[in-house]
Amino acid sequence: MNALVGIVDLARFQFAMTTIFHFFFVPMSIGLGIVVAVMETLYVIKKDEIYKKMTQFWGKIFLLSFAVGVVTGLIQEFQFGMNWSEYSRYVGDIFGAPLAVEALVAFFAESTFIGLWSFTWDRFKPAVHVIFIWITAIASMISSLWILAANSFMQNPVGYAIDNEKGRAVLTNFGDLLLNKQLWIEFPHVVVGTLVTAGFIVAGMSAFKLLKLKQDDPEVPLFRKSINIALVVGLVGLGGAFITGDQHAFELQSMQPMKYAAMEGVDETINSSKRADKAQPWAAIAVTNPKTHKSIAKIEVPYALSILGNHSLTGGTTKGTIELNKEFEAKYGKTKGDIKDYYVPENTLFYSFRVMAMGAGLLALVAIVALWFNRKKSQLILTQRWFLWVMGVMTFFPFVVNTAGWLVTELGRYPWVVYGLMTIADAVSPNVSVASLLFSNIVYFLTFSTLGGVMIWLSRRVLHQGPYYEQEATQTDRDPYDDLAGKEAQV
């Protein structure tokens, strides 16, 4: 039994590591594709060369993130077969169709047009060339749609039947898989999250560059414009994230009530009709005992949970984790292995949710201040160097917010790998050992660390070289006798 626990824990750790690291680059590459497409569209409309240079410069960072994202995605698929063969066998009939479409259609289009965009700057007119980057960006979003269709099935299984003879799920309705309610609240939330990620990466890297430049440097206008474009895109993404996030939380009350209760720190059921204020309080801070699953300490804000969860000042009922666990035990029975109940990691979900929500609020505040400092007739963005440092730090903050959101999504499904159908313990490969998992975890960790280090080094190198590096290098490498030959020809 100890060996089984060790295997499950190591397999879960590896899945978390590969998923989180892969999800560093998915929002980054999708979002950067959109930001770069916006920049090139401005070049086509305004016919200002600064937007062309801007597009080509940030396009390098986009290409780097795309390459690393592909590699990490392949590693993630590989570990499914190694550690989660029972899971792969169980859902293979469901996942086969959407993942095949993703690879053969969306990823093929994405890869083809990213190549056309990269190597045909001098072969097509700007109005035609910009179409390539928009197709790439749209194909990237469609690619994520098919991946999230598979993930949404894990969260809310639909369009399936259980083949008892073979002991697996089979797809009965492809349309139901695509119309899954979970998909259409998860997909928009991820897409707007990519805008936030890319917007603050571009703005933050621009801030770091401005810290190195003198105010009269010819590169300053390009990076100031980059900040404005990126933060407008980022604010659009933040607005969308608040809307889609609110809708997601609202739907969780019926689809995954245990996840919702843990996010809001509700251990005992809150029935507003039995309270004097007829409203549900919201826990700003809460600590839950992981053994008893009861709150040890809590600071509550009156009425707030009714507003957030019920969209009204009063009313509503939120079932607590203790009551829900009893309901799940009656419905599903005791789970296998050492899993004795259906509680999720309450404290992790509670604070991950707050890191995500409060982090988004902080990003919005920084974006608004930055746009004010960087307005056309103001030099505050250049003189207030402390704020450039703040913006620079914000380069990394979207990764924290995205990871927190992903932890809520995945850990909130515990102990299920496919909600209500298959537990995590049942999904692990039967033939893996603690030694093999420990070895593969070390190898993957070193691989991801190397990839991350190379990505940071190359991005820093591109930023240090600046947008006019190729132009300056061409001028430096030019034969000085060319000018003399030209003058002699004139004589």
C-alpha cells in the first residue's frame, strides 16, 4: 500500500510539473500571436515603419515561446502514456477525435502560416502578409479549443456511454462534447487570460529596456508605443477575465460544488434564509484544519458571497464541504486506495483562488497607472524609474496568476481524474515503479529547467540587441569601399 501511495504521489507530481510548465508557454504564445497581429495591423493601417519594426521585434519573442511550447507539449503527451495508461485507455475513445483534429487541422495551420509569416516579409504586400499572422493567432486559439474540449470532459463528462465489457468510456455524441457547458466557460476564460499574459510580458520587457535607454535614444518611441498597445490588450483581457471568471464560478455551484465551497472557504452550509441579514458572508481569510475539514479561523465580509455567488445583495445557499462529502459518499461510495473521502485540498484552493483574483486586480491597477504615465505628452514613464521596475516585475506576475488558476481547476477535481467516473488512483499505470517515476521526475525537472533557462537567456538577448540590431549589423558589415566606389562612379 505504501508503494501505491508513493506511485500515485509521484505520478501526480509529474503531471502537475509538466502541465504547469507547459501552461507557462501556452498563454504566452497564443497571446503574443494576437499582440503581434495587432501591431502588424497598425503597420498596415498607419504605414508607419515603427510598427513594422515593433512587429518583427516582438515576433522573435513569439517564435521562441511557440518553439518551447511545442516541446513541452510533446513531453506532456509522453508522460500520459508512461504514468497514466489506465486513464489513457479509459478515455482514449473520447479524446481521440478532438486531439486528432487539433493536430491535423489547427496545429497544421498554425505551423504552416507561422512559417509563411516568418520568411515572406519581402515577398508579399503588407495587407496580405498580415493575414498570415492572424491565421496563426486564430489557429492557436482553435488548437487550445480542442485541448480544452478534452479537459472539459474530465471536469464535466458528456456525450459518452460506459462499455462495461471493455471497462472504458466510449464517445456517443461528438456534438455534445463540443457543446459541453464547461468548455464554453473554460475556453473564453483561457483566451482572455492569454491577452493578459502577453500584454504584461511585452509591457514588462519594454519597461526593462527603457531602464537601460537614455531618454533621447531612438528606440524609446518604439518601446513606449509597445507599452501602450500591450497594456490596452492586457486590460481588454482583464475585463474579459473578470466576466468569464464570474460566470465560471457561478456555474461551478452546480457542476462542481465541492470545488466552489473550498474556493470560498465554506465548511458548514450557509443558508441565507436562516440568517438574520438574509445574506451570505464571504471569507476574505480562512484557515481549514486538513484533518477535521473545519475552519479554524475566518474573517468574513457581510453580504459579499451573496453578491458574488448569487448576483444579489441577499439570498442564496452554499453547501459546505462537510455536507457535500456526506452526499458524495452516499452517491459514489468510498473511493479506492488510501483516499477515504471526497474533500479537495481546501486551503490550497482557497488561497490559489485569491492569488488569481487579487493578482488580476493588481495587474489592472498597474496597467491603468502605466497608461496614464505613458500618455502622449507625458514623460512620467521615463522619469519615474521606480515604476518601470514595478512594470518589469509584472512581466512574471501573469505566470503566477495563471498557475494559481490552473491549480484551482485541476486540484478542485480531486479525487477524480474524470469527474464522477474515474479516480486518480485507478488512472495510474499498473506497471510503473517508484524508482522509474523518481528517475523520470528528475529528468523532466532538469529538462524543463534547461528549457526555461534557455528561453529566458534568448529572450534577454533579443531584448538587449533591440529592434534595430539587424539594421545596425548590416551597416557595420558593409564594405567601406562601397561608398568610395560610388563617389568615383559619379566623378
